Amino acid sequence: MAHNGNWKRLLLLIGVGVDLLLFGYMAYLLWDSGFGVIEAQANPSPTPTRASVDLWDAYGEARAAAQAQAEDATCVSASTQWQSASEDVLLDGASNWAFVFYSPASGRSFDVTVNAGRAHVVNQTQEWVAPGVMAEAAWEKGPKEALLVFLACGGRAFLDAHPQAVVDVHLGRSDDGSAVWTVVALDAENRAVLSLQVDAETRQVLSNQLNQYAGGVK
């Protein structure tokens, strides 16, 4: 009987020892896991930043790509776009640009995109009527001044009322030969549009139009 009692006591001690080992192991895992979570929260992964591309730099890359196709290629227009952008994002600059160049000798136009400092000719078109080209002038500074005018002339209120709006900026040649910035903010869901044209050199507002639709009625 004494032998059986000792045996049972030994089994009990072994069972307690195993339980203690398991408890210690689980505690270690929980501590290690918890520490990892705290460490991860204390050192969050950096948020990717949106690199802006200066218009003049993008123009230089695009011109080189276009003139590799035709040496006389000259800029016709430049454009960029933001989706659901705030005022700060607009003024921070564009992450990409699209250009159109025209070659009088070949009669062809070239669509060139610039993204992350790299230019690509994405399309060529035979033109039967020569488009107006732009001389290098005050537009080289980029659209920031035009965007400031846009924001001051109703753009800021429009973006506050329509945060999901798409903002499109286009630089082109007017009928009198001057370069003109056209800024258009569009809320496709509500069919609201604000458009503004600004002289690229004088910053003079050439047109300003707001269309607000409600229930399909202008």
C-alpha cells in the first residue's frame, strides 16, 4: 500500500511539473506576442509619400522623348489630374504629367506621359490640321499660381462641398497665341462642375463658370 501511495504521489508531482512547464511556455508566448504588438505600434511602418513632378522638369523629359521621334517636335499642351484632392495636395504638385507634341515636318503629334521622372511616348497620330504650339514662356513655372487663383475664385468652397471631385488642369494655346491654364473640378455623382481659365503669364481670369445640378435641373 505504501508503494502504491508513493507511486501516485510521483505521478501527481510529474503532472504538476508538466502543468507548470506548459503554463510557463504559454506565458512566454503571450509576453513575446504582446511585446511584439507594442513594439510594432511604437514603430509604425512609414506611410508612402506621393512624390511630385515639377512641370519644367517633366517638360524637359517629355520634349527629349518626343524629339527622339521627330527633331522638330514642339509642345502643344500639358495636363495633369487629381482625384479627391484637398487644397494642400493640389498645391503640393502633380505626381505625373501628360504632354502633346507636334512635328510640322512629319505632320504627326506625339502623346508623352511623364511619371516618376521617366517619359514615354504612348501614342502617335497623323494630324491633317496643324495644332497651335506654345512658345516657352511664363507657364514654365507650373500651375501653382493658376491653382491659387482657382481656389480663391470658388475652388476652395467647391472642393469643401465636393471632396470626391476630380480636378483636371490643362495648359494650352489660346486663339490669340497666349498660353492659358484651364482648371476644371468635376463631381460626377452630383454633376457639379466648376471651370476656370487663367492667362499663364498675367494670371488674369479669362472665364469662371459654375454649374450646379440638382435632380437633373441646372
